Amino acid sequence: MRIIIYTGKGGVGKTSVSAATARRLAAKGYRTLAMSTDAAHSLSDSLDVNIGGSVKTIEKNLDALEIDIIYEMETRWKDIEEYVKMFMVSQGMEELSAKEMAILPGMELIAALFHVLDYEKRGTYDVIVVDTAPTAETLRLLSFPDVSQWYMTRLYGLFKKLIGLARFTIGRFLDFPLPSASVLKSLEDMNVKMGEVRNILQDPTRTTIRMVVNPERMVINETKRAYSYICLYGMTVECLIVNRMLPDGAGTGFFAEKLEEQKKYMEMIHHAFDPMKMFFAYLIPTEMMGSEKLDEMAAMMFGDSDPGVIYATESPMRFYTEGEHHFISLKLPFAAKGDIELYRTHDTSLIVQVGSHKRNIELPLVLKDSELMGAEMKDETLKIKFRRKEKDVQ
Ligand SMILES: Nc1ncnc2c1ncn2[C@@H]1O[C@H](COP(=O)(O)OP(=O)(O)O)[C@@H](O)[C@H]1O
Ligand SMILES: [Mg+2]
């Protein structure tokens, strides 16, 4: 099973491109799921069918799902929901309903990731096409497995310790309820699952990102930043879809001017992203909705070709050893040197921060306790240097 995640700024055409791709994949014989993680779902509108929170078959080989977080909370996370409720009440806060908890940020992302895992295990689909919320939200999706695992491992350890103590000593004095064994088990399961999700997301033969852009300055700038952050999170950007292009000879006056401007922006796009594989879709006079229009879009983008092909599989992160040093190289396109910071935490992880985005990189065992010597930025790649431990150097 492979996962194709479309990202991009709001309104660039992610939902349309996702729906068009999913339809084409289904037509090519892939068992396909189009899944929306954007709380403001518009996949239903795009496909012109009412989808909803459970999987709906649209046509042969094509299913669709719009993650409904309230439904997910009620069906999947009973234990955790109960605990959070209990916790809130013990803190003198009003009890939260599933509905209210559902507005906690990131919830539909976790739900989506767990769906992906289920389908992977069951082998239900050949391809899952993920239609996401605008960039910032999606970056959270990508960072989630790292971040949550980091927290969960520590939280879980703390709970376990507290529970060991509390039963005999301080139980009555704790001013919050300790999670029950079943909640603890749920947390542990969630943690294990997140680890599995991370392995899927960071494996470029299984998961790739496709960025959708428009020939407009602000959109291009956001896409460049997103590219850098996606690499930071260890995921592979596979291709770029340039949507909403004005067709050549679009007319006179206003449109002629727009077309001139577009030329400039197309140059910017090529300058920034060549030699990445690119696909192009023109602005059509009507809205991109319903099967006919979506198939027209798929034809503009892919011609007759198969969009299930993986266009690039280069992982942005690599570990290697040279002489007395170990290195981690991390591709960070468009990241300025001054925006990058590195922190070594006391345990086996390294935090790389680019602007406001942080990634917690779990270091391979050989790097545990090896001295971090520094880092340099060259050819858009951050090269982090560690001294090999004496005993490892022959
Ligand atoms: N190539 C196109 N030509 C005409 N309309 C388009 C095109 N691509 C997208 N649209 C329209 O633009 C709007 C935003 O597209 P959508 O796919 O919902 O973007 P996003 O999911 O990125 O917010 C929708 O009304 C859609 O029908
Ligand atoms: Mg959308």
C-alpha cells in the first residue's frame, strides 16, 4: 500500500487534485481510498457525493472517507476520553463532552493516521490519497508521530511510576486521578501505533508528499517554506502540481497582463523546484466539481500516465560514517543558516529547529553518547557531525 499526501496553501486546489488523482488511480485498477483530514471537508463537494465519517464506496475501486472526529472519539477512544473527562472534573473544570474534546487540535490527524495503519495491516487498498487541511495543519500531521511519541514515552513512564507509588503511599494526596490500567494500556497502544505510523510516513517507498502550488508569489513562497519543513520531518516530496494556470493566449487586457505576470511566476517555480517532477493543470472556466471535471483535470495533469508511479524516493535524511566521524545529513531546501538550531537532549535524541518548526530525531544507537561536534549547511543540506566513540574506531 502506498500513501500520497497532497499539501498546499488554502484554495490552491488540493481537494480537486486529490479527487482527480483518486479517480484516475481507480480507473487504472488500483484499489483506492480518497481520505480527507481537513475538518472543513470539501471532498464530498468535489466528488459530488455525500461521503461522511465512515468509508463510502463511490464506484469500482474507489472509496472515500471524511474523517469525522466526533464519531472517532466516540468509537475509538472511549478509554482515553473517560480519563480526560475524569481529569478535567478532578481539576474543577467542567466535564468535556466528546464533542468538545473533538476540538482539541490535531485530533483528526491522529484519527487519520490510525486509519492508515488499519488499512495497511488489512491490505484493503493499494493507494490512499490524503486530501489535507492547509499547510500549517498538515505540518502538524507530519510532525505528530515524533512529537507524540516523545511525550507519550515520558508521560507513560511518569504514570507508571506514580501508579506504583500511589497505591501504597501518596494515592490519596494526589490531586488528580491516576489513569486506570485500561487507560494506561490505551496510551501504550497509541504510542506503539504512533511508532508504526512514523515508520510508514518516513518510508519514501510507502509515503510521499505532493505539493500543490499556483503561479502566485505568496503561494510559491509558502510552498518553499513547506518544502523545507517537510524535509525536516523526514518525508519525501515527490512532485509538484502547478494548478490554476492561465492557458496561453488567455486574451487581452487584464488577462494578457495576468499571463505576463504568470510567466514570471513560472520562472520562479522552476528556479525554486527544478529538477523536481512537475504536473500542470489549467484554470477551467467552471468550478472543478463532479466526475467529468475531475477527469478533465486528471487528463490535464497526467495525460494518459499512471499517477500511482512513485516519481522520487530520495529520503531527505541519511546516516553515514567517514573516518573518525559519524554524520547525519538532512536536506533542508530554502532554510537559511540563521534559522537552524540544534539541541542535543540528555538522552538519545537530537532536536533540529528550523524557524518555528522542531523535529526530534531519535539517534541510532551508535550515536548515543557520541559527542556532537557541530554542523554546517552546504548545498541546502545540513551536515551534522559526531565524533565516533574510541572503541568503535578501529
Ligand atoms: N484548475 C482549476 N480550474 C478551475 N477551478 C478550480 C481549479 N482548481 C481548483 N478550482 C476551484 O477552486 C476552489 C478551491 O479548490 P480546492 O480544490 O477546494 O482547493 P483546496 O482544497 O486547496 O482548498 C474550488 O472551488 C475548486 O472548484
Ligand atoms: Mg480542500
